[in-house]
Amino acid sequence: MFFLFKVVKRFIALTLLIVIIVPLYVVGNVYFTGRNAKPVQSGAIVVLGAAQYDGRPSDVLQARLLEAKQIYKKGLAPIILTVGAGAAGDRTTEAASGV
């Protein structure tokens, strides 16, 4: 009986450790990479779509476009590609509003 209790106790401790450590590791890794990423020479810059309002880019899309423009001006890629869809009823797409 004591052996079973010891095994269950270790299993619970290991599970809690994994539940806490793995998410902290992932969050830390994403944060570090996001803060320390350096643009490199590439064949193209791809700007992922975000919301657009009747052809006007949202603040998020505008920030992505400005960052792509800065990278392009540094000569790290010869072309900027914008991608993104449109919702039902939209007159334009996210990709078109980024041009």
C-alpha cells in the first residue's frame, strides 16, 4: 500500500512539474525569439494579413507593412508579398489593402 501511494505521489509531482515547466519554457522561448530576431537575406518578404476596414489596413497590418518596408529598404529581399483573405461582404481583401 505504501509503495502505491509513493508511486501516485511521484506521478502527480511529475505531472505538475510538466504542466508548469513546459508552458513556461515555451512562453520564454517565444518571447526571447520575438525580441531578438534579426532579418536575414531572403527571396521575398511575406506580410501576413490582419484586419482591414473597407480597404484601410488595421493598426496591426499597418505595423507589419511598415516593418516589411524597412526590411525591403535595407535590401534584404527584392519583393514584398502581401497575403490575406476577405470576409463575406468585404469589398477588398487584407492582401489588397496592404498594397
